[in-house]
Amino acid sequence: MRNKGKKLKIVLAVLLIIIAVFCVNKIYRYVKNGPIRKFNKSYYSYLSKEASVKSARTNSINFKASKTKYKNNSSSVPVLMYHSIGHASFNPFVLDPIKFKADMKYLKDNNYTTLSIDQFYDFILNNEPVPKRSVLITLDDGYRDNYTEAYPILKKYGLKATIFVITNYIDTQKNYMTSDQLKEMRKNNIDIESHTLNHENLAKLSYKRQLKTLLESKENLEKMLDCKIDYLAYPFGKYNLDTLKAEKAAGYKMAFTFQGKWTNKSNGILTLNRVFVSGFHRLASFEKRVKTPYYLFQEFYY
């Protein structure tokens, strides 16, 4: 009995050592790459000097000549997806303004063209040419910090972007933008489009309820901003067949989910990919996102 007890203690000790090593390794990687190390040094050094992959896909961009244009819309373009631009260290959906500024400066310094959403639509659907270093910048939800933090940075570098807003949160929720802020941004290269009425998971709703939230969100925004609303981003990236029918019935022309890779016409005009930019990411991983149509899955957060 004593021998059995001794063996059991040894087995438990070994298991505890393995678990401890695993946890220490995870914590080390988290501290090294994640939000505890709040601002990666590369962002500070990058912001103080001028910026100086081969694609895994045959139809990817040749980055040597940004002034040349795609020959056709079968080529892929990165559609970047941000959310809040603020200071919550442990939230992957909140990106510090210093990191956002570094991302935007990188695009500017490396001669990327930021597209309006209409230009992107014309490229995907109508085969209108765009420069080879093109990117569509999107922000989801309509947080107030999109106006206070992201908007000044976008203006500084003369970049275009699209914000998908939760319509019922406008003028009603303190952490979300007002109609006056949205109107101002629309005059300065920022497109405003729909993210449903209340950020519903569309895939869990009946067709009737989906049509209601999509239609009312569109109509409310059109009335508020006095402009046509044609584009949609799915909350949580979720949709089903009823969603596709409902958004067509509501009059949307193009919609985005996110699958973590670049997008082209093969995705389908109502199911376009986007590239998630995490609050934990480093500048190196941002470069990978805008240079490589397929980046490693473990880069999702970093």
C-alpha cells in the first residue's frame, strides 16, 4: 500500500510539473506579445522614423509598383476590420490609439491607397481598376472613440475608412457616436453604413425579424444622414440563408463577414471576407495582414 501511495504521489508531482511548465510558457508568451506589454517598442520607434512576403496566392498583389492597377477583380484586397480605438488593455476588440496611428502611418508611408466603400464595390462587382496597394479600412459598432481617436488620425494621413454603426445606439448610448459626429465624418472621407439596429446575431433570428432589423437600420440611417445606405457588416460575422434573402429584400448591395483572409469576388458579394486587427497585435503582424492573403491562424490575436 505504501508503494502504491508513493507511486501515486510521484505521478501527481510529474503532472503538476508539466502543468506548471505549460502555464509559465503561456504567461511568458502573453507578457511578451500581449496586452500586459501595453505598447510594443516597435510602435514607438516606428512613429519616430520613416517606414522602409511573398504571397501564398497566385493572384496576390505585386507590391513593387503601387501606381499600377489590377487587371481584373479576381485579385484579392485586404479589408481591415477594427472596432474600438481606446485604452482597454485586456480586450482584443480595443486597439490603443498609438497602435492604430502606427498602422495608418505604415499605410501612408508605404503608398497604400485606402478605398471608399463605393470604390471597393465597383472593383468587386463592376471590375473597376484600383491601385495594386489598395486596402479597405472598416470599423465596427460606431464607438465614440472612433470619432475622438480614430478620426483625427485618419484625417492626419488623409485616409478613407468605413464605419458600420449600430443604428439604435446613435444619440442614445454614451459610448457611441452622435448623429452630428457621423455627419461631420461623412464630409471627410468616412463612409457610414449599417451594422443592424441593435447588434443582433442575425443567424438566430427568424426571417421576419432579420428583415425588420436590416430594413429599419437602413431606413433610419438614410433619414438621419440624408444619403443612401447600401452596405452591411454582419454582427459577430453571423448569417444564414434567411439573412441573404432579407438583405436583398431590404435593398443592400454588399455585405461583410470575417474569415481572417483577404477578399475577392469569389467570396460572393454578400459574404465578403475581412481581416481582423486585434488590440493585442504588433506592427509586424499588421504588416503581415496587409502583405499576405493567408497569414497563420495563431496570428488571429497577435
